[in-house]
Amino acid sequence: MAFGWHSGGEQGSCFVCFLVDKLLGIKQPALMNKKKVLMLAVNSSWSHSSPAFYYLRAMLGGLPYQAKMLDFSTKDHLGDVLRTAWAEQAQIVCFSAYIWNRIYLQQLLPPLKKLLPEAVLVVGGPEAQRLESYLSKTDYLICGPGEAKFRALAESGFRMSTDDLAKVPALSLSELPFPYKASDLSTLQNRLVYYELYRGCPYGCIYCLSARDGRKELRFDPANPDNLERLFEELALLVALQPRTLKFVDRSFNLNKALAHKVWEFFISNPLSCEAHFEIYPDLLDESDLAILEKAEAGKFRFEIGVQTVNPEVARACGRSSNWRKVHEMLIKLKKRTKIRLHTDLLAGLPGENYASIVDSLNQLCACLPDAVQLGILKILPDTPMLEIAKDRGYKWLDEPPYSVLSSDALSFPELCLLEDFARLLNLYWNKEEHSESWKTLLQKDSAESLLNRLRDIHNRLGYELHSLARAKRDAVMKELLEKYGG
Ligand code: SF4
């Protein structure tokens, strides 16, 4: 089956509209004035895009609205965003609130409401509820999955009661239209484009927003040939957008092994001009995966692997069933047998985990030589089980985004500061992949922690910042470190 596309910003009759109408049982509405819907994305960087708005735009299919998307980043000057938004004179303005943009939106919404007093604001996203006080009675807050609710709002002309809105049942991932259009090429080329094949997560890590997400929604059934045909069509359409990275947002991409295999095999047998990024649950990987993955060309696949801790007690207390011995073995095999870029994550501040245990995780993980090691500081996210645990255990953390931990039940503030320094040094000297050979040599002589401490000492002595440093200076610092070890 071949997809039809909207040819421009207007929503006309195409496969997407047809599918939405079919799924929702919608008849083409009677003549209404064509209102302008502005979807104002505030991303964390210019290269990111907002998949939520692409879904919402697709949900307007067949309705008499003119949708326009504008992308900004949190680094953009507020006045510039206001000017551009005002110039659109939209009747409806939509936002998606996350931890990286909620504070920015708090500053943006009040002046925007003054400038566009007649506009209806629609706010969704995980942080939406915290923006309620910035909205008026005629505005809308969408909690939870937003696609069906947004469709219902649009059908009502954005004049629906909040009680009725709350009753609209969500659509599952398999019922949603493909969110992108061929004409998005000019916007999405060389950027990060998101796609999802599974919503929900069967695991219950206490610090994660997915811990209370009961959904188990698969977009395609890999045993159904029609579904597979649609999957391959969507993958081909995504590649045609020429993104820099195609990021699968599935929290554990390899949960459904058969579907993961179909996607990997598709990208191995079809030329992929970009990198495909998958978040992997490492314990689920086995020989059948490796047999496929070792055929992937260099630079085509990137795996994000959340290790978080190698301490089994801490992992169990966090609701993680991860087994470090097995993960370690798989990391080594992936490194030896595939050309996949391996991005690994650790988390500092987990309940009961002290400095020595975190450093042990760091040392053991670095010894596997993944391409990237991200040492994150735990965030106490509202709406996660971790909030109650943090209160019970006397944690201190930031009340506002990013909600980072300041001290835990086992970690002092100075220890967290030191780990944060290590995280910055890893970003400077490890994650840029400029000094991989030097690390390989150095790790045969000392632990990652000692090496990071030495790098920190050099920075302090030279008065260098930890978060950024010119390439030439980075090279000189690494050279000095190698010399200290007789390299
Ligand atoms: S951290 Fe990952 S595995 Fe754990 S609940 Fe969240 S999404 Fe699932």
C-alpha cells in the first residue's frame, strides 16, 4: 500500500486523514472557520524536535484547521519567541511541558497571554499540571496521552468542558497515524527525529516516570504481514526525512525481540544515511541478537544502555532486575563482535548507594571501554515512587526542574559535587571519543576514579573549567596525564 501525503501546511484528504477518520469514526465536519493552530515547541537544543506536536498535527487530519509548528530552544531569547508567536496571530497555541522547558514556559506564558488575550492555550506533557496556575478558564490542560483528547478538543472547536475532555479515552499507539509528512524534510533534515514502536515499560524503576505507566502498546505485530508492510513503509519514510539521528523513543527497544529484529534487519539491508539510536535493556540481549547486530555497518547503530549501578542490592532496591555479570558479558561481546556505538549510563544518588559503590560501578563500567559513559545525578521526579522514598530517607533535592538530588541517605553534598566533576570530565575526555586509545592504555595502569581525580587536579592547577575546554587544551591535558604514567 502506498501512502498519500499532505502537500503543504494545509490538512487535506490523504492517508493520514483517512486513517484518523476511520479510527475515530469521524465524519468531515460541517463548514467551520479555518482556525490557525500554532504548535510552539521549546526544545532543549536546536537539533532536537518535538514528536508530540507531529502526532497532534496528524490528529487534526480532515478538520478545518491550519496547523503551524515553530521550534525554539530554551536558549532562545524570550522576546524573540514572543515576537514570532505574536506574528502568527493564531487562535490556538499549543505547548508541551517537560522538565527541560517548564521554567522557560512559566516565563513565556504570562506575556504571551497578554499579547494574545483571545487565543486558547493548550498545554500537555509530563510537566503540564505544574503550569495550571498560568492558564485561564478558556485554556486547556491535557494530562496523560494527548492525541485523542486533542482530536476531541479540535472537533469541538476548542470549546469543550474540562469534564468531557477528561472522559475522552486514549488511543493506543497502534491506532495513531504516522506523525510525519514528506514536506517535513526541510525542517527535520540533519536533526534528531523521534519514532516509537512501543509505549510503556514492564519494569518499575522507582525513579522513572514509566514506573507507574501500565501501558503495553505495540505499534505493530511482527507476526502480522500487513503490519510488517506498514512498519517497513514507515521506516522508509523516516529515512527519507534525512535526519542526523533517528531515535527510537521506546524505553526498552528490545522488549519485543521479533519486532527489534525486523527493524535491525531492515536497516542492515537498506542503506541508512543516518545513525539509528535504540535504548536497550541489556539483560534481554542474547546470541540471536548478536547474530544480526554483527552485520550492522560502523556508525549506523547506537545503543543507549542504562546500567545505573553494578551493585545488585542497590539495583534490587530500585526495582531493577538487572544482573551486572550478564550485562558485563554482553557489553564485552557487543564491543568485540559489533561496530555499534555503545552509550552507557550510571546514576548517582540511588537509595542506599554510597560513594564507594558508585565509584566501583564507574571503574567496572569504564573497564569495558564503552564509547560513552554518562554519569547522571538522580532526579526526584514528582509522580514517581522515588518522591516518597526520598522524603522518608531524608534526601535533599531541588524543588524545581531538573529536581536533581543535593544529598541522599548515603551520599553527602560534597561527594555528589565530586561525582558531578567526574561526569563533566567524562564528557570532556571520554564521551567525545577523541582519546579512546589513551584511556585504553591508562586503564591498564590505574582505575577510572584515580584517572578522573588526576584530570581534576590538572584542571584545578591550570584554572581550567570542567564543563568546556578547547580541543588543543584537552589534548595537552591528556598528554600530561599519559606522561605521569610513563606513556
Ligand atoms: S528506567 Fe527504563 S527500564 Fe526502568 S522503568 Fe524506566 S523506562 Fe523502564
